[in-house]
Amino acid sequence: MTLEYDKKNKTHTIDEKLLSRGLKEIITKHNSHIILEGHFIPRIFGFKPKRVFVLRCHPRKIIDRLKERNYSKRKIAENVASEILDFCLKDAIKVFGRTKIFEIDNSKNRPNLMASMILSMLDGKIQKKSKHIDWISTLEKEESLQEILEYIEN
């Protein structure tokens, strides 16, 4: 479902229309909870979900994870900047509305644990309140904001 490979950014460009049609078909066939992951979901989703979970990650953890995956420094910096500036959160709020959004700090959790927790929340087995995750304030408290901003700049 990709249109091309962007050599400069070392990433694939997805066919949003094709992906949206395919997801809609899958979701229509199943009468259960479905978890979709990706920063592009607000741009391709053609209908309104009951709940939207935005997984957040500490900027330092993003750097560590993406270095392990051999991402370029530029791509890591873009991801860290997006997280600090709440890019995915703002995109989700714009498309789905604030009342449906639930932020979860995913800095320490594995994907299967996150999926289980989200499904438990959707089934009403776990009751949690969403609170805004503010990485700038967190980094200021940790006295590492300047260091992270310099990483992004360089």
C-alpha cells in the first residue's frame, strides 16, 4: 500500500486512499474492538471511533529506540520534535475531538501490554482518567530540555 520510497527521509509514502478503503472493509466485517496504530490514522480514517488512544513516549526513550533501529539522526530528531510539540495528539484532537482522546505514556510498556490495557479499558475492566502529557514540563523538571533541543537542532 505504498506509493513510493522517499530516499531522503528513508521512508515509504503510503497510499492513504487505498489504506482507508482496506481498513474500512476490515472494520465493517468485524464486530469487535480493533486497534489501529500509526500517526497517519487521523488522515485516513473515514468514520468516528468511540475512543482514540494516543500513545506518548518520553523523548529520550524515542532517541534510544530509534537509534537501536538504525534510524538516521535527522529522522530521530523529527520524531522527537513531533512528540515534544504534541503533533500526533493535536492531529487526533482536530479530527476526532478532545473528548474521545485518551493519552497513554508508552515509554516503559511493550506493545502487547499496551494492547491488553487498551482492550481492558474499552471493555470497562479498567477505569483510568486521561491526563495531558506535557514533555516540555517533564524535560524542564529533569533539567534535560536544553539537551534534547540541541539534539533536535544538530
